[in-house]
Amino acid sequence: MDETLGTALHRWRDRLSPTDVGLTSRPGRRAAGLRREELAELAGLSVDYVVRLEQGRATSPSAQVVASLTRALQLQPMERDHAYRLAGLLPPQEGTVSTHVPAGVQRMLARLGEFPAGVFSADWTLLSWTPAWAVLMGDPSALTHHERNLARSVFVDVPRPLAAWPVLRDDDALKPALVADLRTALISYPRDRGLTDLIEELRSTSAEFARLWEEGTVGPHVSARKTVVHPQVGEVICDCDVLTVPGCDIRLVVYTVAAGSTDAEKLEFLRVTGGVHADGPASSGPGLFSTP
């Protein structure tokens, strides 16, 4: 029998353990791999839709849905491309910004559960995040792909910014660093329409971005002290570090607090209580993968 997207999803789901994706494996668990409910939660899809995909009753998933599933299933690049073809879609082309997060990075992210951490693509779009990120910064699940772009959120007065509440910095290094990153990305991915559209949008809507772009600003990412003004616990002072992963063009942004500090107590309180979303309680799910 020819392989379908549904049979492939089932096979890939069976080979993952809950601990691979940051879930607790309880004694007496019968499922060898991930349950459909767990995959749906990780990928930001409804359980019914995952069931219909596996049963072959949903036959035309969008590229964003497939991308979310391949990240949740921790597929290797060749497997990811195979999933796109089984869905009747062209795999991501060379010369375009990748949304693929390597399986090793995803496993590392799953084990960083106590830290607010997010994975960004080369154009600074948030792809994945830990539950602690959602409770500290506001749950990104309800945001669209367009709204999850950090550069757009920083330079443009958008209705729903990436951080749901104010994040204050001790320096002005972020904006030059973002502009420098986008300039480098444009050299690496000249054929990526989304990237070129983003840069043109920012140049036309933000005088500050346009000025920095024309000046050829270069600003490396450095560790920064940030203050998150959270509506539930007040100010949380964090150290923010941007890490790069050799061999793939993604950035891992990690917030940490000093052990035993008042800020650590506040962050732990948010983690235990689940925090609040800008429009209500934060999602209680693992939050390791973005919603399509």
C-alpha cells in the first residue's frame, strides 16, 4: 500500500516518547509514542483535525500546518520534505528562510522548561517557545505568523505585540542588532519573498528602521538586562542571552534570573499558577511549537 501523509504521521508519532517533547511519562502508560492528543497540542491543532489527517479524511493541509507538524514530530530535513510532498506541497526551497528547528534543539528546548526560551528564524519570527516563555512574556499561541515577528513588533506600533506587556532594556543595542541581522539574512536569502516584504514594510512604516538601514548599521547581539513589567507579579528583572546554533540559521533567546532572588520567586509563581494571557489565562499546554 502506498504511504500517505496520515500513515507517515502515525509512524513518526509512534517513535517519539513523551520525554522527547518535554512531557511527563506516567507509569502504566500504554501508548508507545505520542498520543494524537499530545501531537495536536504540540502542533497547535485540534485533535479532530489530527485524527482526520491520519485517517485520510483531511487531504489538503496548508504549508503552515505541515510545518507545525514537522516541528512537533522533530523530523529531519529529508523527512520534513517528504511530509510536504505527501501533503501535495513543494518543500521549502533553497534560498528561503527556514522554519525548520533541528530535533536536537527541540529536545534541548524541552529540557529548558524552567527557563523562558524561544526559537526564532533568520527573519526573527518566533517558531517555538517553552511554557515559561508563555507565562513571562504572554502566550503567543493566539498570534498570527505575521504578528510573531520580533522586528515588526519592535519597530512598528502593532495592535498585538509579541510581548503582551512592556519589556524594558538597560541599553539600545537591540534595534541595531535586529537591523544588522535582517541585512545579513537578505544576503543569505535573497529569494525569500516574505523577508523582502518584511524589510520593505519596515522601511516604509518605521523612520527609525529606515534610518538604521540606510546607515548600514551593524550591531552584534550582546547579553542584556531586561525588566518585564508583568501584570500579575510586577517587575521581573532578567538576563537575556541570544545563542546561535552552528549549522542552522536560528536563534535561541533565553531569559534567566538569579537563583534565590525575588525575581526567581516571581517567575516560579508564574510557572506554578500558569500566569495570565493578555486576554485571559495562559495556555496550559507544553507550548513548545507554534500554532499555524
